[in-house]
Amino acid sequence: MSADPIAPSGSLSAVREVWAQRSQARTRGDVLYLAYVLALSVLIVGAPALRAAGTALSRPDVVPLLIAAGAPQISTAVTLAGGASLVLLGAVRGPALLSPFFTASLASSAIPRRSVLWRPFLRSLLVTVLGTVIPAVLIAATLVSAGHVELGAAGWFALAAVGAGMMLCAAWFAGQLLGPSGRRLLAAALGLLAIGALMLPAGIGIGGAYPVGGRWPGPSAIASSVVGALAVGAAVLLLGRVRGSVLQEQAARWESATVSATTMDLSGAAGFFRPPPAAGRRLPAIGTGPLAVLYARRDAVAWLRSPERTTVGVIASLLSAAALAGSTVITGPLAWFLLLLGALGLWLASGTFVDGIRHGVHTLGAPQLFGQTAAVQTLLHLSAPMVLLTALGALGGLGAWIVAGSAPGSALPAVLLPAVLAPVLVVGRARDAAKGPMPLSLSTPMPTPQGDISVLPMLLWLSDAILLTLVVGALLLATASSGALWMVVVAMVASALMGLMARVRLRALVS
């Protein structure tokens, strides 16, 4: 791709005119009407819904967590950790991204690349800003309903969240713009800053504007919004510096993943976001020792060869474990929401570490190059991810319990819930890898007075692993009050059932 030469002034307008003449094209009136509907939806539905949610969350078991002494520092740390994750995400899907057709026809033409990429960048900016503003408004609404803060403090916090969202979008773009070394250094720096933010005596940035405990609400909110605006402005100016090869690769990957997702092939869609190993080529994956140690070594070397993907998986595992630990401290509907969020996040994060299990299943019917059958390979590949996820689960749960400052008696359930759920998920990944293709009988039309509901069996078939994860997590949370022994027993039984189902599926694939 060319590198942003000066284009004729009418080039882009001519392209837009041709594009506007296509069938089903949105006119300017359609766009204005869409903006009108969106604004009314926010005012009529969104604002009352957030206010009602804040009133519902102003419970005795929720408010103490929001007014804890370390809440401002946690908000800063979470924002920085999110920035580190978005930097790494920019390597596979950046915010300034077009379809493959427009990438090839516009971004590689004589039209300045900045003139082409600013629209998708602004759409991504809206996503990150909403991702920070909605939780901030929800927290502020809860504290206002509980009578702990005034509307002014809530407004400063919302303004700081807008600035944080803009900075997150700039960090996301930096991950798309930078090369591998610069991207890793920036992500590592943000991760270290997130850890350091927890040790500060007061929150900074969005934490400085936290409604309770924020020492400089006004200046922090204004500073966050100004820095965020400057970061977005710098990103827009640098849109022309994005490499054409990066745009082409990411556009092709995103389109392939979208097509796979719409055809109900979620595993295939996730596979498109697994970048090839780019580091540690000289690390030896084969050595001497017991067979279990050899397979664990192979898995560990595979993780080190994809450091960005592994880092995202580790961060997601720790945050998910923290959410699971929070579900043992809080009661009521919020506890079940945290359980849902944590279990789903830990299931998604576990996919980063189970490529060896997938490889073992995929060797079914192939020559035994390593001297072990597919079932034995799958079994041997369980140990490394099981140990790693269990350790990450315990560490994330312990960190959440320490930061929350909960009672000493709640430490064991907070640490144990994510730690015992992790092995269940790893064995469940083996069961999911041996799933095989979807039976054609599930796609048979099922006419009803309400329409064709054949999509429901397909969705159940696709999401059975996630549903089982949520069921096991709910059982573990329900038995947390009965003692650690019951939690361990439930986890062992669930793991055994998952292993039995994986064995049945492997036999079905062989036959």
C-alpha cells in the first residue's frame, strides 16, 4: 500500500457519491433519523434504566464495596489494565479498520489514509467511551441512591470516565500502530502502572474523580477529559501511519471471523484470532524426562512463543477470578451476576492455554508420530493448563479478597471458588474439543405459530460448554457456605463427568 500521498480534492467525494447510489444505501435523512432515535432511546430508556439499576444496587452488601477506602485506586488500576489489554488487542483487531474491499480500494489509493480511516476509528471511540461511561454512571447512580454522594460528584466521575474511554481508544490504536516490540513494552508499562496504582495513597485520573474518596474530583475529571481529547487527536493525526500490510491482514481476519460466527462456527471464528507464534523460536520444546513433564514443557514453550496472547489470557484469568471471588463476598442478585461474569470470563481465558488439548483431539486417525494415541495425548496435555489456571484462579481470588478488605472468614471461599473451577474448565475444554461437527438433524426446520425455532437447538448445541460452566459455577457458589470440602467434592464430581463425556465423544469420533 502507498503511504498517504496528496490526493485530488474530489477523489473521496466521488467515491462516496458512487457508494451512495448503491441499493439500500442510507441517505443523509436516514442517518439523522438514526441519530434522533438513538438520542431518544438514551433519554427515554437508557437513563431511567441506569437510575433504576442504581436504586436496585443500593443494597447493604453492595454499597460498602463501592465506598471502600481502596475503591479510587481500584478504578485507576482497572482502567490501566484495560488499556494494556487493548494495546495487545490492537495487534489482531485495531480500531481503525475497514472491510477488505475498502481497505484494498481506498486505503491503498491516492486518497489520504486519514480521510478513509477516521470514520471506523470514531465508531470504535464510541465503543470504548460507552464501555467506561456506563459502569461509571451505574456506580454513581448507586451511590446517589444510597445517599453517599451528590449529583455534582457523580457528574465529575462521568466526565472522567469519558476521558478514560478516549484514552483507552488511543491505547487500542497504539496497539494497531506499533510493532511487536513497542506494543509489548507499552502493554508492560501500563500493566506495571496498574499494579503501582493499587499501592498509591489516593486515586489518580479517573480514580481522583471517584465519587467517594476521590481527592480532586473537578481537576481530575477535567484533566482526564483534556488528556483523552489530546490522545484521540494525536491518534487521528497518526491514522495515515498505519501500515498497509497490517490493515490488509486485520481486515481479512475480521471478515473471516465474522463469516464463521454467522455460520455458527464459533470455534473457527476464535481460531482466526490466534496469531502465529512470533517469539521464542529457539526455545526447545523437546527434551528428556517423564512423559507428563515433556508434554507440560511443550505447552509452556507454546505459551511463551505467543507472549501477547498469553498475556491477555493471564490478565483475563486474574480479572475473572477476582469477579468469582467477589461473588462469595456479596449476596443477592449482584453475586450471581459476578458469578456469571467471572465464569464466562474464565472459560474464555482458558482457551488461550489449551491448544495442546485441541492438537491431541485433532490427531485422531493420524499416524502416532509421538507414540501416543489421541486420547493419551489429550490426557497428557491437561496437566500444564490445569496447574496454571488453578494458580491464576487462586491468585486472582486472593488479590480480590485483599483489595476488598473482607472479613478473614471469607478468604477461603474467595480463593477456593476460582481455584477449583479452573480444573473443571480445562477438562471441559477437552470435552468441547472432541465435539465434532454439528448434527444435520439440528438444522431441520421446526415451524411453529411463532415462526421457525430451529435456531434454538443450534444455539443450545453451540453453547452447551458455557451452560455447563455456569451450572458448575452456580453449584460451587451454592456450596461455598457449606465448607471447603463440599466445594472440592463438587469440583471433583464435575471434572469426572466432564472427563467421561469427553471420552464418549472421542470414541464417537473414532467410530
